[in-house]
Amino acid sequence: MKRTYTLRSADWIYTPGMVRLAVDQYTFNPQWSVKMLRDGFNLPPKVAKDLASGAITYTIEGESVTFTA
């Protein structure tokens, strides 16, 4: 069953930038990118890997990132 995730920004972090950083760095250090998304947003390992690798398409809505996995 697929689930829609909405990752919201906080005062201390702009979520679209954090996700973009994970995607950009995935080629160089996939473990770091996946760990950042898992730890930062409490995502399941497979979802974090798919998001960081670009296998999941996401949209930016204001200061939030939304995707379905």
C-alpha cells in the first residue's frame, strides 16, 4: 500500500533544500544521503533510499516536500 508523505520545514531547516542536498549527494555518498533522510524525517530505509536516489518523484509545495511511496 502506498502512502503520501509531507515533509514540512521547521524554523531551523528548509526541507526542500535538505531533500535536494540528499539527492545531489547520493551519487557521491549514498549512505550519508539515506541516513540524513532517515534521521531527519524518520523515514523507512527503503523510502529514504528511493527518495535520495531519485526513484521517487517529489513536489515542493511552499516550504514542504510531498511524495508518494
